Amino acid sequence: MIYITIIYFLIFSFIIIKTGKYAVVYFPVFNVLADIFVKIFGYEEITIYHVGLARAILLIIYIFIYFKNFQFTKIIIYILIFLTYLILIIFIYSSDILYSLNIYIKIFIYYMMFPIAYNFIDNHKIYYKFINNIRFAYFLTALNLLISNIFKMGLSIYAADTFYEGTGGDPISLSIIFIVFAPIIFRSVKKSAIITFVLYYLSIFFVIISVRRAAIICAAIAILLQLVMMNYKKIFVYLAVGIGIIIILYPVYSNSLNRRFEVRLGSFQSRGLEAEARYVEAKIVIDEFLKKSIRQSLVGTELFNSYNYSWQQLGGYGLGTRNFHTFFANYLHGSGLIGLAYAVFIYATIGRRIIKIKKNIRKNKIWAMAASVGIVLIIVWFIQLNSFGIWLLTENSIIFLYLGGTMRQIEQNQDV
């Protein structure tokens, strides 16, 4: 593990030194590699040779080196105020500050990807390189999933020995993100288009065989919005071909898919909605919100410390010890109504700004499409966050990098 960490640290450091501020375009790849290495070589205990720790240190150093070069737009200021509010809440109200800070660092890093991308993905060549690296990052993810299933590595959740979800991060969430990005990748990355086709079909297949309800819903909504908002008819063609391939290959994976589906359906039927973890989570948070003092309802308590505090104090409702999974539960319980409202406000403000600029882009179809992808991304990912995903550094970083870089580019390419 220590040798992998040293190599990772040296390569990442070299790229930052060599490319300076433009190292941002490589962040998707380095985040995916960190996730894969952490899972392969052990991740239960954070030590000095932990790849995830090396990643965090390098990203934080990069942020603070180039912070002085930021152009501070209203949205960037809103993000900085939000991050300041969260850390103040942690220091004032968390009973385990170190644990809360461990989670906060992830939140801090991925929110800061927006101002980094807005400031440094500052021309179309850098933007296209960034998009190409998103494709390469997902190539690594898909390769990891394929190897994991050939050699039975990682976790096979829901049903043993059916579908292994790889040895890095959350590849199903990355598959959803790739489906959303597909139109802009097809349009802007012409080289090796066959690779994009294969990755697109694999992303759909991985989401389907995962049998994750939220993931399948998000992927379906993404494709529907692409057809409606972008009028991107090629997606319909690609989708039709992909579905045909998936149907033809059904005998190959039918046993695994059927077993996973039966387990998921049986679990839901036996327990019912009221035993579903996210339903219970929402119920706990709402009940607590209504019982709290005005101060607690407004600013929350124990932000990002639900693992150590909430389930023990609130009884766990038979689900054992776990972190709150959803965007809604974490922010309402931990940062109160103010924190939840502000977090929603940031996504809404970014979306509103992109929609406003998109109206001024008619001549250049690629930037109009990039803006549409940004809108779809916000909608789909916000749905995903209210099922799972608030802790995911790689996935959230890619999203904020895309939103920041795209906003900069469409602002610069509005019709005159």
C-alpha cells in the first residue's frame, strides 16, 4: 500500500507542478484512481500511507495555492459562505469534531471544485480536454467493474456472487453521471468514438444489473430529459441499439439479474416501506426537527456525526449504526433549516444561471448542449443525493467541476 501511495502522490504532484492551474482537467482521473487503489489495498483505517489521505492533501494544497487567483462571482461567494457556515456549526455543536471534520473535508473539496473549474477551465481547448478526461475516468471505472466481475472482486450486494460492484468508489453513481454526460462527450470528443459508444452501453447495463431503484430512475430521467430538452435524436438511436444489444445478451446475465431482482423484491415485500432505511431516516429527522428547540431546528446539531450520535441517541429504529445517507437528512438534522435551505439554494442558483445564459446561446450548438447537460445533471444528481451520494468525493467533484467549467465557457460564448 505504501508504495502505491508514494507513486500516486509523486505522479499527482508532478502533474500539478508541470501543468499548474490546468491540473484541474486531470482531477476526474486522479479521483477515480484513488478510489480504486483505496479499495484494492485496504481502506478501513486512515493512516499516513492511505491513498485517500494523499489525494485530500494534494487537492487542499492545490486549492490554497490558487485561491488567490480566484475571480469571486456571486455563486462562488455563496459557496464560500456555505462552507464557512458548516464548519462553524461543526465546531460549536459536534460532540466529535474530528469525525465531523473528516466528512467536512470531502464536502469542502468537492464544493471548491466549482470555483476552481470556473476560474481555470478558461478556454475551449482546456474544456474539451477536461471532457475527454471524464471519458477516460469512466473507462477506468468500467474496466474496474469488468475485472471485478471476472475475478469476483469487491462486494456483491443484494445477492452473493451475482454482480460485483468493483473495487473503487461507487461505480453505479459514476455510470449515471456518464449517461448524463453522453451527449456532450459524443459531440466534443470525436476521437475513438467507438470507445464512447461501448462505455455508454456499459453504463446503461451496469445501472440495470445493479437493480438499484434510485439509480435506474435517475438514468431513465436523464435519458428522457436529454430527448426532451436537447432534441438530441441520436441518443434515441444509441439507446435503441443499446437496448437491442442488452436483449441479445440477456441469456449471458439473466441468472444474475433475476436473482438480484428477486432478492430486492422479496426484501421490499417482507419489510414494507416503513422498514426502508431512507424512509426511516427521513422519519427520524422530521420527528427530531419538530421536537427540537427553535435554535436546533434552525441551525441543527451534530453535523456529519450521525454515525456516532444520531442512531445511538435516537434508538436506530432497528437499523443498527450507520450514517445518514441522504442530502435532506444530513443537512436538515446537522445544519438545520438554514443549512438545508442554503444547500438547495446553491444548486438552484447554479441551475438558474445556466438556464439564463442558455437563452443567449443559439448559434453555437455545442455550448447550448453543454448548458442543457448541466441542467439535466443538476436535476438527476439532486434526485440521487436524496437516495445516496452526499459522501462521494469523486462523483460530486466531477459534477461541480463540470458545472463550474461549463458556466465559464457558456458565459464566454454567448451570442453577441
